Amino acid sequence: MKETHDLLVQEQWRVIDQSMSALYTSALQSFGMDDTLCASVGAGMVPATARAWVHQNTIVLGIQDSKLPFLGEGIQYLKEKGYDVIVRNSGGLAVVLDEGVLNLSLIFPEKDKGIDINRGYDAMWQLVKSMFAQYHQEIEAREIVGSYCPGSYDLSIKGKKFAGISQRRIRKGVAVQIYLCVNGSGSKRAETIKGFYERSQKDERTKYVYPVIVPHVMSSLAELLETDLTIQDVMLTFLKALQSKSERLFTGSLSTEEVPMFQTYYERVMERNRNVLEN
């Protein structure tokens, strides 16, 4: 695990905390933000950056979801349940964002050697394990069949998934992103995604195999650890864990150079989202 440890150890970690402020913005801004940070961190303009973000009821679809045969009916169902629906500009499948889901992004500069994809995933897994070590529960990284947006780095306790990890790479920047279901009902979130796929696919055969959602395989950390957990509780453990890996941890916002970059990347994200949903 030494390589993973080295990846988390940075001379400086800049932290952009949007765990409260992003509640009042579209989740599209978060994807534009991470693309911006990939570019600026990768170019060496700013140090390695960690970002925390929380959005109100939003279903984030992947590009593959946009190819579902009855997508319009699925989106209508989600909107009737009070969710905004967006399509992110990267792989993966549908996930739920709400006030009980904390998203964390770690943006690393890719140096001469480069960062192997599994090394990025392992770094986030290691960080989450250190954050919740006090609960003495084994946190596994393996695909949880029946979960939404399944992948080989689903994080689970006793077979129940509470988090999923993804990566985004732009130029020399690597963003490793995780959604952590902190509190609320994991199975209720999964029920919502199950309803979406049932209405969007029906019995039609598709080239791409979409997951068959089994709601009870998903949970939240509060449910699994049998404790009251708030987003701010987890933010505190996150900052402490990250601080232990750095000589200097400081909070910040976009630099003057990054602000126009953000406008460009945000517009790209919005345009792609608009094109996919209109088609």
C-alpha cells in the first residue's frame, strides 16, 4: 500500500468546502468545477485540491443511461418524485444526490510517472478506511451486484454498499470522486433508481446491460454503523484524515486564473447535458 499512501501525501492540500454552499446550485456546476480543478492542478497552477460538495435532490445519469429506449418516461417519473435530472460528462450510471450524500473529490497532479487508475481508486479507499477506523468495521472494495452504478470499487460493510468511486482525467490532472451515503435510507434511494430503470427500459432488449437494482443491498453509513452521523461530522473526519497526510492543509476557493476556466468548463458541461436530454 506504500504507493497509495504516497499519493495521499502531498506537500499541500487546498480544500474547497462546498458541502453547504452547493446545496443552492445545480449539480452541473460541480462537474464543471472538477473539470476546472483537473486542468489547473494538472498544469501546476495550484496545489493538489480536495473538494466537498452536497446537492439537493438530483439524479445524475451517466452517458449510457441517456441511451435507454424510454428515457423520457423515466425522467418524468424522477421529476414527479421531486428530483432534478442531469447527465454528467463521464462514464458510470445513475446515482442519487441529496442532503444526506457527501461527495468528495481528490484532484492530483499527474507527474512524470503518471497515476495508474487503480492507484487512484486505492487512494480514496484508503482515505475512507482511515476516516472510519474508529468504528472497527471492515470496509471492502468490490462490486456489489444489485446496487446502482455498480463497479469494482463499490465500498461496502457486510455486503451493503454505501459509496461508489469514479475517476475523471483531463490533461495532467486526475480527479478521484466518491459519493458517500452518510445518512438517510440507502434502500429508498435504490428504490428510486429501480423505478427509473423499470420505466426507462421496460422489457426492451438493449445492447448495453443495465443493472437490476436490489434495494436492500444499499445502505447509509448511519444505518451500517448504527450511529447518528451528519454531513458535518464526516467533513470533520475527512479534514483530519487529510491533514495527517500533508505538511499544510488550507481552505481556499478558485484562484483568479481558475475563474474564467470554470466558466468555460461549466458551459461545456451544460451544453453536453442539454444536447443529450434534448435528443
